[in-house]
Amino acid sequence: METLAGLLIFVVLIFIVVYVAMGVRIVRPYQRGVVEQLGRYKETVDPGLRIIKPIIERLRAVDMREQVIDVPPQEVITEDNVAVSVDAVIYFEPTDPQRLLYNISNFVLAVTKLAQTNLRNVIGEMTLDEAFTSRERVNAALRQILDDATDKWGVRVVRVEIQRIDPPADVMHAMHEQMKAERSRRAVVTEAEGSREAAITRAEGEKQSAILTAEGVRQREILVAEGEAQAVRTRAEAEQYRQEVVALGEAEAVRNVFGAITEAGTDDRVIAIKYLEALQGMADGQATKIFVPTDMGATLSAIGGIGEMLREGDFPAAQPRQHGTGSGRGAAAAVEAQRRVAEEARAAAERARLEAERTAAAIEPDNPVLPPPAQLPAPGDFPPPPQH
């Protein structure tokens, strides 16, 4: 009896331990617990240690983390009648454990089939080129459709990504050829643009070089012109200075000659002799024209009279200018000057007479002649020499 009672107590203790163990549940941090009591929904519990009534209540844990579903490849016909194979990836996360458990029996299968059918609709409204270049638009359209459809299942579709779009082999070959042609065209265009840019750059460089060269030539010509102007100005100033100095020298020489003539007492008789010398120079035979006085008879008679007077020694001496009381040295110099003038006048008169006779014999009366010189003085017209 005691043995039976001990066994019964042991069995009861074991039942109590097992019952308590069955009532203790742990909900993970990424889970939510749905408690059912006698087959009906009771509540949703948060993560942590939870105690339930075994046999009467049951706790179902729901994973709330974001999950991924791989959509198998699906044959889709585009708007331009090209059959392509499309596969996608769906990212979703549960938002309501109760609706996820009670509103859909197999969520993965349901969302996979929904994605495949909507891929046909979205891709079928596009051409092949648009399907390749508009993946973002396809992703956004699929996500919006799936999110609206799964909202009542307690799930939010985060994003949908198109993995691959595989056209047929012949279309792929044609696309490769098109890509090669496009790349060849781009290479030609790029090369042409490079050549054009190079030509433009060279033209700009040549233009700038020509501008700089012209500017340099202009500046050089300006500097040369300024230098030449300065040289001409300097030469003109030097020539002006030279002419001024020469004029001053000639003026001084004239003054000296005039002073010497004045000192020697020269008068109109000496001027007549110089006239004859000038006439001899004009008629020296080397000129292209012959000039003779108008009155040749008077001129020849005057020349003959002067020559006769000079041969006889009757040429009176010119009276020198008196300065103060005078001196013996001044008188001697005046006599010497008078002697030289008389000799020169005698020789000049002889040469003029001979030249005049030769010229008178060679010319005609209608030749152009010079106006007659001033009336030469006759031998008796000379005043007597002064007495010292």
C-alpha cells in the first residue's frame, strides 16, 4: 500500500513538472507570438518569457525579419513580339502576424505567382529596348502592385528587383552587331571631333602667331621709323649747324675781303677789271651757250684802252683810306697791294681782249647777248694817285 502511494506521488510530481515545462515559452527578439486558446485567437505577445496553459492554449511564433523570395524565370513576350526570359527577386517583411497567419495559407507561393503574372503585364507593355533601359520603372510598378495585393496579408513589399532579361540567341547576336556598329560610329565621330578640335586649335595658334608677328613687325617698323626720324632730325640739326657755321665763316670772309678792299683803297676801276674776268669765265669755251655784251664795239674799245693804259704804266693807284695820321708801314703795304692789283688787272684785261675778239668773230648778230656792263672808265678818267 505504501509502495503504491509513493508511486502515485511520483507520477503526480512528474506530471506537474511536464505540465509546467509545456506552459513555458520564449519569444525571440525578431519574433512575435500569437496565442490561441481552444483554437481561437487570443492575443499577440512581444518577445520574452511567456507562460501559457498547456493543452488549452498554444503559442505560434512569427518571424518579423525582412525576407527574400526568388521568382523563377518567366517567359514574357514584349510589345515588339520578342520572347524574353525574366526573373526577379522580392523583398518583403511581415507587419501583422495575425493576418499573416490567418489570411493566407502559403504566402511564398502566392507572392511568387503574383509576381510572375504581373511581370507578363508590365514587360508586355514595353519594347525590348525599353525593357532593357527601364528596369527602374519595371521595379517600381511591380513593387506597387505586389504591395497593394499583400497589404491584406499583413506583409509589406519593400522592393522588387529584376535580375535578368534574356532575349533569344538570334536577338542577342543582332544586339551584339548593333552594339559593334554603334561603337564603330562613336569611334569615327570621336575621331572626327578630335580632328576638328585639333584643326581649330592649330588655326587659333596660327592666328595668334600671325597677330603676334604682325604686332612685332608693326612695333619694329614704328621703332625703325622713330629711329630714322630721329636720325633725320639729328642730320638736319647738324646740317643746319654746318650751314650756320659756313654762313658765319663766309660772312666773316666777306667782311675780311671788304675790309681788305677798303684798306687798299679799291674803287670802280677794280670792279671793271673783275667784270672782265667774269666775262672771260663765262666764255671759256666749255659752256653750251655763249653770252656776249650787247655793245661789242664799246666793250672792245674799252678793253683796248685799258690794255694800252696798262702797257704804258699809266694805271693810277687807288687812294687808300687814311687812318689817323698814317705811318710808313701802312703806306708801303698800300703801294704793294696797288702794284699786285695793277698786274692782275693788266693780265686780266689782256685775256679778256683776246677772248672778246675770238668770240666776236664766231657769233652772229642775232645770238642772245648779255646786257652791257657798266660803262668802263677811260684811261684819262682815272683820278691822279694821292700824294704821300
